[in-house]
Amino acid sequence: KGMIIKHTTGSKNLTANITYVVSLGKYTLNASDFNGKTVSQANEIIEAANNKGAGVKLVVNKDASSQVSNTLNSCEVSGKTVTCTKPNGASIQSSYDVYWSGSSSASTTANNVKNALGNFKNLNIVYDDDKDMSPGYIIRIEVNGSSQYSSGMYDVDSTTVTVVIDDK
């Protein structure tokens, strides 16, 4: 810190400007500076450090087994890399009753589905007429194209959920 790390070289006249670059010292990464921050806030910290020549980077791993959150956790530092985890999961139940709730209206069931599964970026609600079912009843739920799925946590970015609701 305080050492001259770069300067103008060569012969100069007395009125010429000479530029010195002085070291601010070693940049120290602290994992605690990133825990609880959003990805945007963490990137701002990285950008500010890199504007001072730190040469650090942020790696964000998604964790689909934890309920979706906008904040980072479990941050670790290794060399000039900060690695954090971003919870990115949401639960899908195999029981249709959780979403149907006895509704006799397709729009009410659709709202129930949106409230329960709205974190999924690829949520599709499809209306169909099944003569053996009542309006508002869920005909089927597909996860990534399959109606054979297990209740559990799924990644909200990469999972496609299709809910088919009887509308007649």
C-alpha cells in the first residue's frame, strides 16, 4: 500500500505532467460481504473492486432444493473468486386437491394455481373440456412434459409446469 506501481518514464521538460499510480494495497474478499445480498448487489461489490484492479469474479450456483429467494447464501472465497448459492426451488405437490380446493370455476382454479406455482417461469395453464369432470377441476398436471412426477422441490427457471383445467 502506498507504493508507486506505475509512472511516466522518459525525459520530460520542467512543465510536463508526470503521472504516478499508487497502490491502494491488497484487496481482500470477505464472504460475509456477499451473504444476504441480491445478485445485483453482489455484482456491484465485484464491479467496485474490479474498478480498482482487484480482478475478482462472482459465481452463483442455483439450489433447487431450497425455497426460491432473491438473496445469496453460503458464500465462500477461493483466491479471486466468490462462490455463492441462490435458493431457486419451489414445491410442486402431486395431489391436485391442493390447487383445486373444490372450486367449480376454471378461473378460480387458475388463480389458485397461479398463487401456488407462480414462481415457475414456465407455468402454462391450459383449458380443456373433459365430459367426465366438473368445471374448475384439474384434469392433469405435467412437470417437464410428464404427468408422472413426484411431489417435491423443482428449479423455478428450468422446470416447465403445465396445468390442464376443465372449463366446461
